[in-house]
Amino acid sequence: MVWATRALLRKYGRFMDDLRIYVKGGTGGMGYPRLGGEGGKGGDVWLVANEKMTLKRIKDRYPNKRFIAETGANSSIAALKGATGKDCEVNVPPGISVMTDDGNTFGELNKPGERLLVARGGIGGCLVTNFLPSKGQAHMIHLDLKLIADVGLVGFPNAGKSSLLTKISHATPEIAAYPFTTIKPELGTVKYPDHKQITVADLPGLIEGAHANRGRGHKFLKHVERTKQLLFVVDVSGFQLSPLAPFRTAFETVMLLSKELELYKEELCSKPALLAVNKMDLPSAKEKMDELMEQLQKPEDHMHLLPVNMIPELTVKFKDIIPISVHSGEGLEELIECVRKVLDEEAEKKIENYQRQQLQALRQLEM
């Protein structure tokens, strides 16, 4: 296990989803008191979303992690109005949330080309400042990457998430018999006959206690926040992380996953969700699937089987439950059609809600 993990790290490098950098706007230029000249404004520091950039590349390219804009030009006899200092532009990957050390949020960059001002340059020396320049803003900021995808695969290690992503998309995640093969998020694209495309994210497997940052806890859960839909993947035969860990049935696995999402952020439980029950090619899979369906139809009747700390207050309501076998291909076509159907339905709801809000706003203007 240790050897395998190290081999993967050598192959992929260490995936980074957070980075702390120093940004400082340029100082303004000196004024010219005798002739009333004004110094140039210091340059600003901007973050620019660029899909070719990664946080690891930023760290490798700028090891000191300091980004300082140019100082404004001083006023002079030749140029009473000093030139503005050059802005500093920092390329960052889309999907970034930006906040300061004290928790203040600057904003987000979700689409390529979007820009965010993170440090203003100081004003140049002028009459108001007694011709003395002011310093630019300076901050230590955190770049927090949250993966943006249409669908996020949610499941414990070895549920078959990576294999599923390989079968339904063009992604090639690492796949093996040991549990923790996914050490970094993998994105795949599902392409439909009418050229519609959706992105699916295979995220590092959860373990019990992920909400408290056990295992890859928060690194997994924060990526779930920005997916439009959740696709739970569970093993129909149940799951056991290690010989020392308790065995969990498929029903217990679903409840545990719901509990981890709830404890991290309750809103995640209200996201549209599907459940894919994998490994239906194994012996006794049909009987276990029938038992799971019965338990999920009335989960409250079976909660007494669970330890108290495993019982979620908010159970995830699945739009559909699809039995699949990644090994044989059973149910995969139905699954990708269900995924699209739910995404389309949610998109239509958003449009209807927007139109309703616009109509209400028009009626209020007419009153």
C-alpha cells in the first residue's frame, strides 16, 4: 500500500488545491510640490482565470509566492503627471475562491478570462497628500481551488468510482485493487449522440470521519460543493476499509455517506442526487439489491440497525437508483441517461425560477 501510494505521487506529482501567496499594490509616485505635479498611481494586482494554469505550476514558477505591482512614476519637470505603474496579473486556475488570512472573502473566479482585483495600488503624491505618495494595499491571500463539474462521484474507496469514470468518459484515472488509488481529482467528459457534453469528477474516496478532516476529508468535501449533481456509488455487497475497520452493508454505506455530507455542510444533502449500486455481476447481488431497495424505501424503519452517531438527520433523496456493473457494462447506458435527465430538469427549474422572478419584478414596477 505504501509503495503504491509513493509510486502514484511520483507519477502525478502532488496535486494542490490550496496555495497562500503575498500580493501588494504598487506604491504611488512622488509629487512635485513646487510645480503642483502629481505622482503616478501604483499598479494593481489582479488574479486572472486561465484554464492552462494550476496552483502547483504557480508554486513551481514563483517559489517565493510574492506578487508586487509596479511603482507609479514620480512627477518631474518633463512630466508633471507621473505615469501609472504597471499592473501585476497572476494567472490562476478557474474554480478559485480567494480569501485573506483573517477570513475576508475577495471573491471567486469560475470561468476562464474572469478577473479579480486583490490589491490596489497607492495614489501618487498630490496636493491632498501633501505631495507624498501612499503605499499600495498588501495582503496574504489564500487561493482555494474547488473543482467545478456537472457531476461529482461520491463513495468510499474501492466502490468502483474510477472504473466507472473510465467506462463512461474519456478519462484515464489510476485503477487498482487497493482502496486509495484516487489521490487527486480526475475529470472526465461524457459525450452524448447530440453532442451534449457533461463533466464528471472522480474525487478522492471518503472515509468515516471525513467531515472532521480525517483522511482526505475536507480536500474531498470542498470539491463536492461546486458540483451540480451528486452521483453516489456504492458496492452492493458492502464495504470494509481494512481488517480492523467495521464492515458496512450497502444501506449503512449510503447512510454514512449522507452523514458525512451533512456534518460538513447541510446544503450538500439537498443537491440533486442519483445512486449507482455497483458490482451487480457478483453472486447474490440481486438478493442484496432487493434488500437495499426495501431499506431505502423506508429508511426510518431501519435506522435502529445503525449506531446513533451514524444516523443522518437529513437523508439524501435520490432521484433514481440504478443497479450497475462496471465490469460487465450492465446499467451504464441507463445511468448516463438518468444523469443527463436530472441535469436537464434542474436547468429548466432554474430558468423557470428566473422567469418567475423577472415577472414579479415587472409587476411590482407596474404597481
